[in-house]
Amino acid sequence: MRSPEIQSVLYQLWEAESITEIITKVDAEKIDPVTFQTAIRNVHKLILDSVMTLEEEL
């Protein structure tokens, strides 16, 4: 059984993957720049938080 921290990391990484998949399927010309920047910042935060948690757990 995985620890709750590892489960949370996996959830965050899958969420980041889902966001990036949506971004890659949309025409970049049609995305509002602020919305695009916000999405990228959120992906960055999810990945950073995940890596920091993994470093603490491993």
C-alpha cells in the first residue's frame, strides 16, 4: 500500500499531465495569454510540489 503522501504526488502528477494534454490539443493562437500563463504556472506548481514531496519521502 502506498503512503498518503505518495498517493497525493501521483494524483498531482496525473493532474499536471491532464492539463498539459489539454494545452497541447488547443490552438495556441486561440488561448488568452493570461489563461495560458496561469495554466503553465499551475503545472509548474504541481510538478514542483510533487518533486519536493518525493524528495522528502525517498
